[in-house]
Amino acid sequence: MDSSVMSIILGGGRGTRLHPLTKHRSKPAVPIAGKYRLVDIPISNCLNSGFRQIFVLTQFNSASLNRHIKNTYNFDVFSSGFVDILAAEQTPKSQNWFQGTADAVRQSLHHLRNHSYEYVLILSGDQLYQMDYRAMIEQHKKNKAELTVATIPVIAEEATEFGIMKTNKRGRIESFVEKPDASELNKWRSETPEKFASQGKNYLASMGIYVFNKETLDRLFDENPEGTDFGKEFIPKEIDSGGKVYSYEFGGYWTDIGTIKSFFDANLELTQTLPSFNLYDNEKYIYTRARLLPASKLMGTTLDYTVVAEGCIISASRIAHSVVGIRARIGKGTTIEHSIVMGNDYFPTGEELQKTSSEIPTIGIGDRCYISNTIVDKNCRIGNDVRIVGGSHLEDGKYDKHYVVDGIVIIPKGEVIPDGYSI
């Protein structure tokens, strides 16, 4: 365990771009890949890197995230490691909720003072990637940097959505712009490795991953008492003042899970034969809660490019290019394509199964349904003969029992869809 590094995972704001998945939970608590939560990704990267002093900062709908952290990340009594939730709180120095990434860290500094550390590693709670942070820390030390920003090459169409930077030959960042206009992109082109340049990835984008020296972070807060955001304020000011700010170029798979579309695509990409994000690595484990569920049971189901988590009881006719989460129940004759079924938080009892009706189906998905281009959130009750078909033909918006975002139908958590319903 490397006690010189303090890791801080930013839980984000209201998560409006992931609504309605964030209606009842914070963004880091959103389920992904059938059995994990988004927060498991940066925490697992930290643990695999030997960093076990981890704070998760959040302020909205944090109850489920608290439960997940408490039930998952428990170190033995001989370890000084921890994964703790820091929710926004009123203090004598601050009466407000977190106003931005920097403000969230500033308001949490008094909790960090109880620990010894030299470097602060700041991470986002809504990204999918695998990174050994030790390499970034080592480069930071080698450069004698005050601040290191993890960067990734992106194409022009993506560059306008990120903080873009220019570096010199030694990797020192000389200029930085937050979400540049498309008309200005030419002057922000960088020399990138051939494998990226050949794909048109000529722009260095900030990944929202930072390493600060402890003293540097304290100084920046003192110099910018009203500053609230690292990307928009702190980093540009530090570069302009001549600070030792370097880029750590990351060449692996990375995607930002900031929207329903990116969440949907990232999940379904995991069903490919060789997905870019490798869950089947012997060393880079992705940790999550050990639920001790039974193996999944399938009866007469054809599966094609599908990920199925534990504890499922599936009698479906066919499931293709889909992710099926824990404890999912899917009835006979049902077909599911290009969809995410998040599963359930509990198994229905025998008594509950006997009480179901056409108006209030049992938890799960009923018989003879057809579901495509859809996200079915947890604990939904979908009856028999239901047809849900997402796509570009649907108008985005909030409806009686569902939402449509970028043509993707979302059945919100706990929703009841009666027999014969059609979307």
C-alpha cells in the first residue's frame, strides 16, 4: 500500500444527462456491466495500483451509493486503508453544496488533514477505463511536476466536448482551452503517436484525472478562494502563471459515461468477442459487492453476444447483443435485442408470485414480450405480451410509463408495465 497518495473520486452533480437512471441514485451508483456500479471502476483502478486511501465525494441521492461502499470495500483491521463517502455538508466555513469539482475538494480538505500524504489523485466517478495510476505518479515525480493532467488523443468531433491542451516536446502543458469552438480547432492540433494520428486523433483531451502535489493544491485554493472548477479555472491559471503542469498521455480504452447514449453504447460494447474494456483480466480486477448469488438458470434460451450476471432465471426464446443484470427474471417466448436489463434487488417470494395479476405482474419480464433498444432499470414489473421497440422513430421525452432519450427507451426503476402494453 502506497500511503503517499490520497485518492479522491468525484461523484458529480445531479447527473441530469443520465436521468432517469439518476432519479433515485447518484451517478457513481448507476449499475453497469450487469453486476457492477460505475464507482467500482475508479476504486478498482486505485486498489490495483496499490492506493488504498480513497474518498468518494457526492451530494445527490447518496443512500444507495453509501450502502454499496459499506457492503463492498472493507479492509482488515491491520490495514490503514479505507474507502469512505464524503457527502456535502454545512460547516462553519461553507453553507453551500458543492459548486464544482474544485469546490467539492476544497470543502472536503478538513477530512484529508487527518491523514498523511504527499500527492492527491483526483478521479471522476463516471468513466470506464483501466489504468495503473502508479505510472502517472512516477512520471509526475520524474518531471518534478506540481500538477499532472491525464490526457487522451481524440478526433475533432469529440474535441469540442473536452478541455484541450498543447504540450511541448517534454510533455509540459503550455496552453489549455475548455471546450474550444470548432472554428478554432486547427490551432489546437498536437503531434500524437502514429496509431492515433492515423485515426484522426490529433487533439489532446483532458480525462478529468489529475495529480496534485499536496502543497500545490493548498496554494491554489489559497490563491483562488472563489474558484470552483479545476478545468475551467485552476488548470488554466496554473499554466498561465508558469506552473509546472505536465500531460500524462494515456493510450488505452477510455470512455466518459456522461449521457444515456454513452452509457448504452459502453454496456453493449462489452458483449463483443474482444471488447475494448477487458473484464476478464487476471490482474486488473474490477471489484464489486460479493452478493453470494446462485448461478444463473437458463431454459430453452438462445444467447448471442450477451452478458448474463448471477442469480438469473431465464426462459426467454432469444436474447441477443444485450446485458442482463443480477436476479433478472425473463419469461417464456420473450425476445430481447440490443438492450440492457438491469435485473432486481431481490428474489420474489412464492407468495408474491401467486398474487400477481395482469395489472400488477411479478417482478421481472413476462412471457411473449419483445424488447429492443431499451434500458430496463431495476425492479421493474413487465407483464406478458409487452412490446417495447426503441429507435430513431420515437420522439425524445417523458411519457406515462417510460422515457425516450436519443431513441433509447428507458423503463425507470420499479415501473409497472401491464399485459399487452406497447411502446
